Amino acid sequence: MTEASLSRPAESAGAGVAAEPPAGPVWLPTRALGRTVLLTGLLLLLGVALGRVDLVLLASPFAIGAAINLHRRPRAVPEVTITADEQHLVEGGQVDAGLTVANPDALGYDLVVVRTRTSPWLRLRHADRPFAITVPSDGWAAIDLPGEALRWGRQDVGPAAARAAACGGLLACRPIVTPARGVRVYPVTEPFNATEAMPAAAGLVGAHRSRRPGEGGELAGVRQFAPGDRLRRIDWRVSLRTRDLHVAYTLSDRDAEVLLLLDVLGEVGLPGGVRGSSSVLDTTVRAAAAISEHYLHRGDRVSLLEYGATARRLRPASGRRQYLTVLEWLLDVRPAPADTDQYDNVLAAHHVSSSALVVVLTPLVDPRAADMLAQLTQSGRYTVAVDTLPKDAAPPVRNQWTPAATRLWRMERENVLGRLREHGVPVVTWAGAGSLDLVLRDVARMASAPRGR
């Protein structure tokens, strides 16, 4: 057993989750009380039956000790509270969790045994063993559980259970169970930076050069003066040469909309935490966080959509508030496999802007994902596919035919990638910084090229 620290828990640790007392009698006799009563009664019966005073005197200490200890009985049960850090916690960060055991009764507890469960992705020190502490009357004791967060998501500290013994160990309360307390662990943002221009910019203001005339910093040309033109735009050299007023007009700077489409039809690979291997969902969530941070920092609008059973969607917005909302939204990403074709038209229920850049994060394992990419491209959307399948992903070995089946599956997947590229769907493997530069350059070039009628 491990001793607990008696330091007062910090108030900034966050509000805790307290236990509710169980229904019915909460203080029950222990085996020690049963043995005391049995031994005392047996000695008294033998003393009376055999007429031996020494046996009665031998039973007296047990009876007197039990009576003294049971003279004052506790009425309240211990109160167990789980505390956890409420600050911005990222994968690999330190977690400040703890347990607080309070005694609201006027009688002190002889011993309190506390034990808690934690999420496997929260490595808390000594959380796998019980704690034995003493709590004085009208006092409390704190148990510190420092540790490290290994993986993103909504992790739990708890539930925690406590059982107290009083009256010299003759009485014990029922186990007091405290519900678990959730800890939000945000995904670590992998470095990402795309320097290429967006294929289309359709907002009012922003940092991307558009193809529409307006107030901006990119010179588009010189034309004759028209009503409504500003005098500071007059090009005097051309005006003096042509004897007519001419003005220089520019291309407007506008923001762009980025739609991140997350393929959650299945999960491939084993998650190993922030320092281990990455599964498909790990790569998808971390890449989505990095791409969102990059474009939101530049003032663009970002929206998210799940391609799966729930089809959750986050509306497009910009700014730091949207970035925090994106991180909160990503915590609830779960694999949502489907055995039917009810999600073939998942995008039909949500309007996808024609000027939005659609970044599809998919492992390209389910055939419906490839069909969805082809439909997006054929509908005229600017689509980029990001391959999130781990390099070492392979099915578990079941028999001697598994390696051959794995090679055939990889060959078929390469054929699917080739057909997507033939249909004009750029596919790139996620590799952090600069992953989308080449494909964004090609998409922007195709967007600026004249289209045949």
C-alpha cells in the first residue's frame, strides 16, 4: 500500500466529482466484531456450564473492549472527490489528478482504503494500487496522482472506491463509489505549412489572391476611368499618353473555405500513444488539427465533416474560437463502420461549396471512399485526398496464406490509387510540413486554366 500526501489540493485543479452515499445501512459489522461476539459468548457459556470463574474473567476484556469501541458510532461516510487539471492538455503533457477523502463525522476513521481506475492512455503514478490512509475527525486527506497523457480523446480518471473502518475495526462502511471524471486530451498538432495558393477564394476579405477585381495588392491591369473609380487609382503616365483618364485596377484579396472530410468507416492499425505507432484515426485526427490550425491562422474558414455512420458536421467559421471548437469536435471522432450502402449519399445531405477546397483524410480501405472521391471530383469540387494508412499496416497473421493475401490487397490498393489519379484526384501521403504543397499547386493551376465549353 502507498501512503498519501496530506497537502491541501489546489483550488485550480478543477471541480471534482463527489460520491453519493449508498442506500440502506452504511456501517456494517466486520468479521472482527463477529469473532469478538462469538468468543465472548462461548467463554461465558462454558464458564456458566462448567462453573469456572476464570473463563468468565477471560471473556470480560473482549466484552468490555467491544462495548467501549461501540459506545460512539460514526454516522457519516467518507466523501471521495476526484480532481483533475482543467487546463489545455495536449498529448504528451503532464496530468495533475488526485483524490480527496473527507471525514464529515465527529469520529475519526481508523483506516480508509482508496482505489481508483484510470484510462489506459493516462499513465498516473501509483494508480494501479490501493492507498491506505487515516482521516481524522472533521478532516480530510489528499492523494496526488501525477502522470502523463499518452493519447488524444476524452479520458477518464476513475471511478474511485473507498471503504473506511472505525470503532477499532469493528465497523466498516459500505464501499463508496465515485463516478469517473473526464479529462480532455487534445491531439498534438503536427507541423504543417502549405505555401501554395488556394484554388479558389470566395470570401469578402482574406490573404489569398482571387481572380475577381477589387481592392487588393495584386495589379491586374489598366483600364479607362469609369464612374465610381477612386482618384488615387489614376495612372497619370497612361492618361497623359492617351489623353484619356485611365486607372489601375487590382485583384481582390479574399479568404477561402476548407472542408476537411474525415473517413471514419473503419480503423486500421494499433494506437500506441504519442510516442508509439499511429493508427488511421490517430493520423486523421492529428492531421486535421494541423491543417485546421494552419488555415485558421491565415484567416480562412474551416469546416469538418465525418464520412461515416453519424455524419457529424462542424459549420464553417474562422478565428481562434473556431480552432478551439475544432479541437473539441475532434475529441469525439470514433470509427463508425457500416455494412450497408446507406452512406453512399452522405455528402448529398450537406451542401459543399463549389469554391471550397475539400481535403479528404482517408486510408482508402473501404471501396466507398474511392467512389466518394470520384464523385466529388466529377461534381467540380477542388478535391485533395490525403492517405492516412500507416506504412506497416497489415492484417493479423492467421495462417500461411496471410502474407500472400496481404500482398494481393496492397496491389489492389495501388490499382485504386492509380485509377483515382487518372480521374484527376490528387492523392498524397500525409508527411507533416509541406505535405499538400505539390498537390495544391496542381489544383490551383487547374482552377486557373480556362475551361472548355
